[in-house]
Amino acid sequence: MIRHAAEADLPRILTIYDAARRFMRQNGNMTQWVNGYPSESLLRQDITNGCLYVMEDAGGVYCAFALIIGDDPTYAEIDGAWQDAATPYGTIHRIGSDGTHRGVLGECVAWSRRCIPHLRIDTHADNQIMRRAIARQGFVHCGVIHVADGTPRVAYELV
């Protein structure tokens, strides 16, 4: 089941992101989600904005992600080209899992496409596991975008 995250979910969500950061480091991704990103304050803002979601089953919450529908300012400029620059889209951000379930990106994408069929996503160049997972979901590599702090991200789109 996927549902909006609530304030009461924050301790579990923070644990999930800790597990995701450990997994990244163990798999050679040393630069993504450093310095406690995503922060508790950002997650609280996502909850307030109604764009943070959790996946749960009988065992509890095992994944968290943001689905932000509407223009993403970091996607305004791309070194490359979007497949569709005219249609409204949603962006999947901050997807993290505790590692107990396989296929969470697939679950996230399928659910998100029911909300809005046009999706975008990005990740660090050295996050090879996520890059392969994104490609398996049918996303097309469109180029490189730069986030607010100026660092690059590999950007993908699913139309």
C-alpha cells in the first residue's frame, strides 16, 4: 500500500534513509545523500506539502519517496533534451528503501504513473544501481541537470 506520509512516520522514514545511505556507501556511491540529506526539516516540508509518500505492508513502512507534480526548477535547463517539454509532469525524488523489499522503484513508478503518466527522475552519476533500475522501468536518459547547489545529476524521463 502507498499512502501519504504523516508526522508520526518520521522516525521510521529517517531510519529508512539511514539504511539507504549505508547501502549507497557499500556499493561505491560515496557522494549522494551526504550531510544527512534528506534532512528532517525537508521531510517535514514534504509532508506539509502533501508530496511525501510511504510504502507499507503488514510488517510496516519499508520505503519513502516524494512525488512532486508540476515544474521542477532544477529541470528548467538540461545539458541534453527532454523528450516532452510541453506536457505536465511529476518528479520522483528521494526514493529510499530499508532493503527488505525488492522492486520498490517499480512499485513507485507504477503508482506515480496512475497519478500523472509523464514522469522525470534524476540521480548521481555514480549511483549505478539506481541508474540501472531507472532504465529497467523504461525511463530514457535525457541529459544532465544541475541542482540548486550546482552539482550535476543524470536526468531521465518516462513519457
